[in-house]
Amino acid sequence: MGRAYEVRKASIQKTGAARGKIYSMYAKEIYQAAKNGGTNLDGNSALKRLVERAKKEQVPSEIIKRAIDKVNSGIDENYTKNIYEMFGPSGSTLIIECFTDNVNRTVSELRAVVNKCHVKLGNVGSVSYNYDNLCIVSFKGLSMEDTLNVLIGDDIDVIDIEEDEDIIIYGDPQDLFRIKESITRVLPNVIFDMDEITMLPKEKIELNGEDLSLFKKLLMMLDEIEDVANIYHNVSNV
């Protein structure tokens, strides 16, 4: 899974260029998490994780504060997370995660991209069965053996673990907080280089020529849709 991890990490770094969209998306997600679970970070693990990730991605503190204050002021908005599956050129597939307050608008914008790129939206499950939904946690400061001992001691099963420059742990999505808490207990000042829930393709493909150009165009157009939060795909050479 190491290569998949590096590709995902590179994808995050590329997406980081669109700062305005990142700020907007975090503001929406933080607002919804605070509305659903309360504005106290200690009592709302989902909100705490979002705030930590936002700070790591250098989202200004006033944007974070404003999103939480909207809940305290009684502003009523509703955002939902929706997953769409797509078939691209020559066996490429995509999973598109959207965070929106208007599903009809989101679907309309996705269909416009589909028509322009001559690709196809799939039914639920038509693509996702070829992906693993898991959490990834990476950090420095422990050996692989010590990390395994900590996780086993806390009765946490992991799907896989690697040792590169970082220790990289792959686990079930619901175990993300438990994994982080276990590591933090033995490394109180640990910095997590990655802590996220993601979709990793079980197999990757390479595209060439016009197919590759079309796929890059598809990614660019999807990323320009305001409601698109994350794009996962199985193409290795993008």
C-alpha cells in the first residue's frame, strides 16, 4: 500500500493550491460538525479532528472561529456528504465525495462535466467495490515493533502497517480516533503527518495519450466544482 499512500499524499499537496476552496470546504464541514455534535471540541471528536486538520492545512483561525460561531448564533444551514461513482476513459474509475447544501445543484454540475468529458456516472457500488475504505495515520517517533505493541495493548486491530520515513498505519475508519489516542498516550507531542479517512483503489492503472489528457481534464473540471470535497481514483500516473 506504500505507493498508494504516496500518490494520495501527492494528490493532497496538489489540491492545496486552491486555498480559497479549501477554506470554504472546511468552513462548511466545521459548521455542520459543530451543529450536529456541539461546539465544545472536547465533547465533539468529529469537530476536534476537523479543526486539527484545518489548522494543519493553514486555514486561518478566524475562518474556523466564524464557522463555529455561526452555530452559537443560531444560523440554520444544512450540509450533507454524498458519494458519486464515475467511469472515466479506458478502465479508469473515480469516487467523488461532495459536501453540499443543494444536492440538485451538485448533481447538475457533475452531469455537465460528464457530458463535456464523455464519461459516465455509475450506480451506487458500481465503482466503490474496487476501493478500500480505511483510515491512514502516519507519524515519526516510534519503531514499527513499538507501534504494534502499543496498538495490541489497546486492543486495536490494524489492516496493515509500514515503516518508511514515517510509521504508516492503515486501519478501519471507525478506529481512527482510537489509533491516534493510543499513539498520543506514548508520544504526547506527536505530530501526525497524515490522519484521514480515505478510499484507496485495490488496483491501479496507467493511462496514455488522449486518455490521459482527458482524465486530467476531467480531474480539473471536477475540482472546480465548489461542492466537490475529495476525488479518489485508480490512475497511477497523474
